[in-house]
Amino acid sequence: MQIGYARVSKEEQHLALQLDALNQAGCERIFEDTITGTKDERFGLTQCLDALRPGDTLVVWRLDRLGRSLRHLIDLITTLDERGIGFKSTTEQIDTTTSSGKLIFHIFGALAEFERNLIRERTIAGLAAARARGKLGGRPRKLPSDGKVHLAKTLYHQKQRPIADICKTLGISRATLYRYVKDNRKDTGAADGVRNAQSA
């Protein structure tokens, strides 16, 4: 059985072209999504993948209707192949049920692997260069304002509002709130130690 999948973004909102192509290709069932390709949750695609059985073929109008990226596309096709399911794209005329179609996707996979290795090598080289200059890699930590920290501590110690409300109001996570409070305890302990030393 040939099963079609069609997707348009919220800006396009025109499935007719894809549906016509999928019907012409002989699809007996067609699943649809109206959502951007970068979104992880695509319920139509999930239902489509669940409906596919060994020996079936997934058909799309164009490659970019299925995958969010080349890597995602290749992963999907690989998973389908492992399940004994074929794949066709009518626009690019790719058919993994044929030898030439499988060859094309092996080439795509090699290119994706090559790109991933290049990115990894550049990242490692960049971190090594930064360490050589005495810098640490990673995103710099954003320091909170003193006012925000003080307000967080005050609301926490008043114990009049739930932790979730405090975090939502200040736009911080529970871990961040507890870190503010913990730092405050350390500061208080250090100050008490200084006062005790001076009084002695």
C-alpha cells in the first residue's frame, strides 16, 4: 500500500497541489499537517508512521515536506528502511524501493556525516584555540541583577507565596531560586564569621 504525507506551513495553507500529486501517485491513504517543519510535534506524521506496515511505501510530494533537516530526513528514511518500508518523493523522483533510489540516499547520508564531522572538528579547534588564549568554552553565564536576587530572597523567606508563583513572577527556575537563597546563606554565614572574629 502507498500512503501519502502532506505538510504545509501556517503561512502557505495550500494542500491541494500536494494532495493532487499524492492521489496521482496512487496513494490509498493520505495524512496531513499544517505546521512549520521545524516543530517536533507533527501529529499527522506520527499517525502516518504508525499506519505504515512492512511492504508499504511512504510517498511525499517533495523531500522538504517530510524532514526538518537533511539529518532528520535521513534518519526517518533509515528507520523506514529498517522496518521494511519504502519511500518515494514525486518531485525529486526518488524511490528507495529501487537500487538507484537507495544509492541516492546513501550519498545523502555520507554528505550529512561529512557535514557533522566538519562541525565537530571546527568546534574542537575553536575550543582548543580559546583555551590557548586562556578562555573557557561555552556560553557566558548571565549574572542576575542585585535587585532581582534580593526580591527573590525576600519572597522566599516571607513564605506567603508558592515557589512556583515566585519563579513565574521573576522568570526564573526553581534551581535558580534555590541557588539565590543558598548563596544568601553562605554570605550570611561569612558575615557572621567576620563579626564573631571582630568581637573576639
